[in-house]
Amino acid sequence: MGTDLQRQETIKKGLLAQQRMVNSLLGDKEKANKFLATAVKVANDYKLSDCHPQSIIDACINVAQLDLDLSPMLSHAYLVPFKPKKESKVANVQLIISARGYTALLERIGWKIKSYIVNESDEFDYQIDGFEETIKFKKDLDGIDEVFKYAVAVAKAPDGTLYVEVMNKAQIEKHRKVSQNQGEKESGIWAEWYDRMALKTVVKKLVKKLPLGEEGVARATFIDDKPIEAEFEETKSRQNTADLNSIPHNVDTGEVIEDDAIEV
């Protein structure tokens, strides 16, 4: 139990050590404090207990750079355990940007996007006529045994132009199996939230095709694509970790005290 508490304290201090950076990224101290409080709670989820603390901290900072929310209520992004190589006992986390996360990023620049799952019992028709694409979708609200068929994403540019992406089960599965964390059978987040991961997959595929030229969205797809090394390098950890003992904290709140706030 002592080891768990020590690990939680390491993650908490590591995140608080980045408070200035998060303040700068989010441009609002109150918002930054709220983000860090949520990050500390999410980072200490038992599902991440085998993951290297520094990889968790780095993933949280990446979320702040995108100005997304780690709250499970909004589900903009997930921290997912990434299994280590056989010779290593330490795992890292994979940062997954959800369909909601991409939606939030696109809405900031005037785009609208929708994504949904089509099941076998639903009525669905997708037609392409030259440059025109049309979709008709009628959900079977009385369906009981839902069987996945398609994942669909539709984006609308500020000028009204529509962009569509449709992926069937075979295409989704091909994408899923590319991950080192997956095999023939779904596991981890894919086993728990298959539909959500399918939506994230089709949205990301569509986003990559959009004429955006927007750094935030491009960075999100880059982070989402970035391969994670399962074996964490201790030298990298030492370089990226601040000297936590030298950082003044408020004893009651755990908040980092800014240099300009310290009375001499």
C-alpha cells in the first residue's frame, strides 16, 4: 500500500511541477488548476497502476497542449495502458483522442462534425454522384441485439461543403489489429468500448482528409498516431523530471507556489 501511495504522490508532484506550463497553455489559472486536479485523479486510476509515472504525466501535458478535457464526463481523451515488451515489466500509456475530442477541436475553427454507428437492423443508404455525397440513415430504435455494421463520420466546412467517411466492420478491424495492444480478439479499451473506438477511428480518418491547415487538429492526429515505446528509458525520465524537492508547495492544497507569489 505504501508503494501505491508513493507512486500517487510522485504523479501528483510531477503534474503540479508543470503548473506554470499548463497555466500558459490554457491561459487561465483557474482553468489550469481544474485541469490539473482532474489529471491527478485520472492519472491515479488503478488501470494505470503498472504504467510508468512519467509517461502518464507526459500524456496529461499533451492533453493540455490541445486544450482538451480529461474529465470522464466529457471524454475528450483517454489514457490507455500500453503493454510492455516481454523483457520489460513497466508499461506506458497511450493517449487516445476520442471522437468527442476531435469534435471539440473542429468546432473551435468553425467546422461541424457528426459521427454515429450503423447496426444491421438500421436503414442506411450512402450514395456518391460526382462531387455530391448523400446519406440517409434511419435508426432502429426498437433493436435489441445490435450488430455493428458501419461507423460513419460527416463533417461540414464553414462554407457548407460536406465531407463523408464510412468504414465497415472489416476496415475497423484492420485498423484495430494494427495496434500492438490488440490481437484477433478485442481487448482493453476495444473490448470495453468498441463503438466509441470505432467512432474515434472513422472520425480520425475523416479529419486527416479535411482541408484544415490548423495546427491544433494536426497535432492531435500526430499525438494519436505516435508509436509508444513499451520500454521506458530511465535516462529520458531523469531528463524530463523536475527536481520536485526544490519546488515550493502549499502544504494544505498541494498547489505549486509561483516564484512571483513568494514573499521574500
